[in-house]
Amino acid sequence: MKKVARKPIPFELSVGEVAARSGVAVSTLHFYETKGLIRSNRNRGNQRRYPRSILRRVAVIKIAQRTGIPLAEIAEALSALPHDRPVAAEDWRSLSQNWQQGLNERIAVLTALRDQLEGCIGCGCLSMHDCPLRNPHDELAKAGPGARLIGP
């Protein structure tokens, strides 16, 4: 059986190559760049070129997004990391530990909401005055008359 030589990954990748290897759309990479999550260099033809280490950074961004972390938080966390090297295991440990508390808080809020939702469906009242989902503890009455919205 004949061995096929693998082509080495070039040091710099085009936006299309990054998109193909990371599974992220070109437009998403451009968006990440405008938000400061990733950086590119320009070649003589003014085309974007990314260091191959960008693949790991994009993977971190996608993982963080899947857990519900807002892009602003991801950008803030990544701003502490250098752009000239791949995200290392130690970097990931630090990022994930910092995000765990926020994730645990969101899980607690969503669990409470789920449990209240089950009760609401069970009672079927959908009262605008006493409903624990729409108007917990009649918060709307404290804000005065008229239309009011309750934050998360």
C-alpha cells in the first residue's frame, strides 16, 4: 500500500482555510475579528492571513459560546492571552475556572425557572397579578400603574 504524504499545515492560513478547518463561516471569522476576538495580518494583496494558532482560539470561542457565555465575556477573557501563540492547556484551565461560577449561577436560575414553569403549567392560572413567572411577588405593582417589564 502506497503512503500518501500529508501536506504540512502552512504557518499562515487564509480566511477560507480557517473556515474550512474550524467549521466556522467566513462571515463569522470576520465578525470575530471586528469584535477583537481574533486577529489577522494582511499579505501584499491585502488578503487576511491568520497564524495557524488561530484554530485553537476559534475552538475556545465556539466552546464558550456553546455554554452560553456572551461574546463580550469571551473577548474580555481572551484579551488577557497573547495572540502570538496557541491557547495552551494552562490558559484553558484558567479560562474555564473563571467561567464556571457564572455557568453555575445560570444553571441555578434556569433550574429555578424550569421548576416554576412546571408549577405554572400545572395550575394554569397565568395570572398577571400573582404569577411567579410573569410577576413574581407582584413586583409590577411596586413600579406604579401602566405597562411594566420585569428583567431576568
